[in-house]
Amino acid sequence: MCALLKILYIDMMCDMPVRWNSSDKMVKAALRIEMAIRAVLSSQKWDDLVRKNLTLMDEDWNTLKEMTIFFKVFSKPIVQSQAELYPTLYNVIPNYIYMI
């Protein structure tokens, strides 16, 4: 469906299952291919119960869009405090103050 809609497809993978940035990246990737996902879901032959409970509705897409705003607050501080090649402790307090 991405090829048909001329949307660059990117695998949605979680680099670490518990990091905020992983969830953030997955939500952003899903929103980027929203049209393709909607097209595939609308063509499925499900019964009404499955369609009601497993198909993303407009409200669900709006929630995902709101989540990107929420994750944006945490993204920079978490990335800066996860660096492996240089000291990051001096970033922690200013970044947490930023989040608050």
C-alpha cells in the first residue's frame, strides 16, 4: 500500500523495548504511513466486532498525534542522558528542569 500511495516505507522497530524514544519513533513512523494503514484496514473483511475493537478509528489516530507532542518533551533529555561515548551527568538536572 505504501508503494501504491508513494509513501516511503520504513520498518517500525523498537531499538530498546523500554526507552521513550523507541515508542516515539514507532508512533511517528505509524503516523507517517497513516494513509497506507487506513487503506489496508478499510479493505479487510472482518466482522463488526473485530472491526470495532481492532481497527484504528479517527479518535485513535488523534491520540497518536497527541502522543507525539507528549514524547517530544522527553526526547531531548533522554537522548542526552543515554550517551555512551561522553559524560552526560551535567545534562541531567537542566534536562529534568526542562521537562518539568
